[in-house]
Amino acid sequence: MKKRIWATALLSLAMLTTAGCGAKNTGNNESGAASSSASPSASASASASAPADDKTYSIAISQIVEHPSLDATREGFIAALKDAGIEEGKNLKISLNNAQNDQNANLSIGQKIASEKYDLVLGIATPSATALAQYVKNTPILFAAVTDPLDAKLVSNLDKPGANISGVSDTNPVAVQQLMDFIASDFPNVKKVGIVINEGESNAVVMAKNAEEQLKKHNIELVRAPVTNTSEVKQAAESLVGRADALFITLDNTVVSSVDAIIKVANDNHLPFFSSDRDTVEKGAFATYGFKYYDHGYQAGQMAVEVLKNGANIGDLKVGMQEKLDLILNLKAAEAQGITVSDEMKSKVQDPTNNIIQ
């Protein structure tokens, strides 16, 4: 029931809103300056960086693991701060902590951050955010790259989270539904979709359930290949050969960290491979409905500015979500996976210049 409430809440929020790894240690480490410049969409909201603030700020970031989506989230967050005049090396110190997908390290990072003094802390991905929420009680907490903040018990209300936490969700249930509809309409021979999944990650479970319910409407079965760590991903993907007609993954940190193994299985066996994020499509999956994680992080950074510079109470800031969804296709991946990309498929891409990857 909770997941249905979450989906309904997100869809309601979508209709109501119009706005929208670095260090390998598990300890406290100041990161280097952000290397990315603002993306086109981010730059539209901040045409020039604001003058540096006289006040100095200290922020801790906890990131569960290094992979492109989470790294881009972090970079977008830092860029939004810079555009508001809060710049690392001038008036900002960042403690960057990466758990390398180790839950014990993740909890230790949460405890360590709680024992230190910061103006704001950021948790990137559900495990990092939940560890911070468990231990940090008196400092504003932002989360990003979290699929279901209700199910993760980070907040109890999306519009007014309360307490000392809010953030941005990296999903819109419509994205998964649209992707499953795309599979059903443009791949009529697909009767079974295989998913490699760590069912210990709540975000993955929520998205898989959403996908399964949508596929059932088209009489397509979702076939699971469970894993508990990254070393099992390759074997799990191989186990789906002969059992599934296509492959799909969610925003599953364990699986995405070893996605190259799935891409190889898909290419070697001519299995269409669908993902839940743009970065995986850029690496070699065929398609997704998605957005740029840099922009997602930038959105979280704008919330941080509201707290740090404008005095907003973080518990009063509604949870943000992703609105600008588009079909993203990788034509090289299509060739490797034996997919004939029709003009009808291409016509479904709203922004072909940026979202048809040659």
C-alpha cells in the first residue's frame, strides 16, 4: 500500500510542480574543485556565478559508491553552490566521503559526520541518505539520487518533510511505465524481460515492482536474477540468456556499478538492454526514459542555497522530483544488440539532437 501511495504522491507532485567519486577513502577528506561547468539547463537558471559570499561554509557529502550517475549528481550540486557564490577554495570546505558500496563503511561515515560540525550535509543515494538520517540530528540533511524517500523512511510527507531533512528524488514512476510501454509497442517479440536486481536495495525493489505491474498490462513477464554484490552481476546476467528476450535494470547501485558485464552479455547474445538512467545508455544500454544526473544534482544544490544563504528551514522545502523526461536511444548499442531502429522509434524522441546518441 505504501508504494502505491508513493506513486500517487509523485504523480500528484509532478502535476503540481513546474520547476523542475571523487575520493576513495571512507574517512573525512576535502575534495578537489568541481571540474564540470554548468549544463545548458543549469546555466539557464544561473547565467553567471554570484559574487562570493563573505560567510564561510562547511559541507559534508556521503556517497555510497562511485559510478557516473552519482558522480554527476555530486558535480551538479557543487556547481549550483558555485553559481550562488559558494565556491570551494574560497568560502566553502567540502568533506567528501565514499563508502565504496560497503554498508559498514557507510554507517561509519554517518557516525563520523554526526560527530563533526557542518552547515549542511548531503547524502547521495538511498543508503548514504538513510545513514545520515539515522545519526545526524541537528544539521540540515539533503538527499539526492534517492528513488523512494517515503519507503526509505527519510520523510513522511513529500510536500512538507519536517524535521531536518529534504531533497530530490531521482525517479518519476511515469519514466519506468513509459519505458515498459516502449518495449511492448516496439519490441513485439519480447515476452519476457530479465532484470538483474539487488533486492536488498529498496529503491530497486520499488522500481522493479512498478515495471512488473506495467509489463503485466502487456502480458509480458518480468524474470528476476538476484544478486547481493557486484561480483555476482555477470553471472546473474548470463543466467537470463535463454530465459528472457530483453534485459532491464533499475537505479540499483550494486548492479549499475558493474553494468559493463551486463552490456557485454547483451551484446554477445543480441539481447536488447534497457536501463533506468541516461549514463548507462551512454555506456552501452539501448534505451531509457530519463534525464541528466548533473541537472538532478544541480537541483539539490539550489535547495542547499535556499538553506545556507536564504535561511530556509529544510523541513519546509518540498521534495523535488524529475520532470523533464525524454526517450534516450543509443544507436551504436542498437547495432551491437541486433536492434533495427525504426523511424517510428526515433520519432518518439523529443530532443533528438541530445537524446539520440550516435
